[in-house]
Amino acid sequence: MKIYHTETQEDYDALMVELEKEGFLWASGKKPTYSLFKWNEFGKDTCIHLDNKFITRSDLAFVNQSYPSFAIEKYKANDNVNNPSHYNTGGIETLDYIKAKVPDYTSVAMSQVIKYISRFPHKNGLEDLKKAQFYLNDLIKFMEDDK
């Protein structure tokens, strides 16, 4: 299961479009974009749950109470750290392609962490630290899933 937190209507709408492209459906069987107006119910506390190609929705308080140790991922419509649009060109997420084709993803992720930590004071500051954190978190998840 994956849980996204969308703080704005724009983020929610973009996530619904992305999930529809990926073949997700609401538990009711409807397409994700069917419910673009539903963000208002929970507003900035809206959380989207993904489980087996189905979507459900709740508020942040429910998620924190029901899944206290679960990592909630913030979804940003134009997020250069967690969801850069230029890495989805051609219909496949570049990182997914790398994981499928490169035999040693661990080395790839480690090199990205080192790169972003090394350059943060000289290039993009906090954004580079967040990118390093993204790759470190992804590496941890990759290794946990590999067990």
C-alpha cells in the first residue's frame, strides 16, 4: 500500500490524472478523475490510499491514527524532487527503467545520494538535499522489498 498526502486541489487533480494513466480505479470502480471535486471534503488534509490498483481516500488524522508508523508521501503536481515530469517522457518513469535494466541499482542510488549531497552547497541547496533524501529512501525501500 502507498499513501499520498495532497495539500492543494492542483496536487490532487494531477495525482488523479497520473493514477488514471496507471490504470487505478476508485473502490467504486470509477476512474480517478471522476472525483476531482472530492478534494474539498478533507482539503489540505486529503490522503489518497493506493492498494492493488484501487484508490480510497481519507484525511490525514485518520492516516496518522490508523497507520502511525507508515510513511506518507506528499504529492506535488510539479515536484522536481519526488515527481519530476521530465523523467516520465516516453511513458515510463526513468527510475523504474533503471531498476529493470541495471543489475546493480544499489550502486546507482548510492552514487545519486553522494552526487546530490556533494553539490547542494554549490547548486540547488535544499532541493539537492531533498533529492539525496529521495534516493536514500528509495534505496531503503528497494532493499526492504528485495528481502
